[in-house]
Amino acid sequence: MIRVLRLLAIRPMAKRELAGGLGHKEVSGQLNSTVRELLAEGMIEQTIPGKPTSRLQKYLVTAKGLDALKKAEPQ
């Protein structure tokens, strides 16, 4: 989860971009699960909330996600 938040803190990304940033060739079930969990916890949000299945959908980190990232990273 922290790795996904770190990538999204750089810029909004689609799932495919996230998978590439994590070193995977394609979107895995684990990544889908992690994205759903982060959305449910309010740590990330969709750039197109009205169309959750849009091919142009990207995700960005929220203030809550940035706080969690700061707490998880050693100072």
C-alpha cells in the first residue's frame, strides 16, 4: 500500500502506470485489491469519480493518504 501511495504522491496515475511503476508487466488482482482498499479508506481518489470504469481513470493521493505516507516513512 505504501508503495502505491508513494507513486501517486508524485502524480496521478492509471492502474497500468501503477503496475509499471511497481515493476509489473500488467495489472494484477493484488493491485486491483489494493486500489479498492485505498479508495474505501479515503487515501486515494479518482480523477473521474462519475465514471469509475473509464479507460481514462486515474488515481491521486488525498491529504489523508499523504498523512499516512508521512507517518510510515522514517524521518
